[in-house]
Amino acid sequence: MRKNYSGKFKAKVAVEVIKEQNTISELASKYEVHRSLLTRWKKEALEGLPNLFSTAQKDRKESHDTQNLIEDLYKQIGQLSVENDWLKKKVERISS
């Protein structure tokens, strides 16, 4: 049966592997994980770091764009409500 490790655990161990304060064998014994997994987690962590920062910027931009869209939509709703009320008053005057 395969053992599943949480992302938090993998990140913690990968950071220790990257620090190189202990050997891979020592860390494998400490965390009871095969050495090849530690090497793979290190590689994945190092490959993912550039995307981490670009994704954060992208998320902030998307959040800002979403906020602007929401503000524009609220303005449109307000304008349409005013126009709708005005039209209702005009129809009431014509109908009377």
C-alpha cells in the first residue's frame, strides 16, 4: 500500500533537503521516506519556485480586475435603477 504525504509535509522536508544541512540519507531516516522521494520533492520544489511568484502576481492582477468589474457593474445597476424609476414616472404621467 502506498503512503500519501500531505503537501505541507512534502514542503517542509523539501526545504530541509534544499538547505543541505543534513545528508539525504539522514533526512530519509529522520522522516522515514525513501531517498528517491526526497530527491523528487527537492526537484519539484526548485522547479515550482519561479511559478510561485509569478502566480501570486497573476492572482493579484486577477483580483484587481475582478474588483474593477464589480465596481463597474454596481455603477451600471445604479444607473439602470435611476433610468427605470424615471421611465416608470413618465409612463404613470402618460397613463393618467
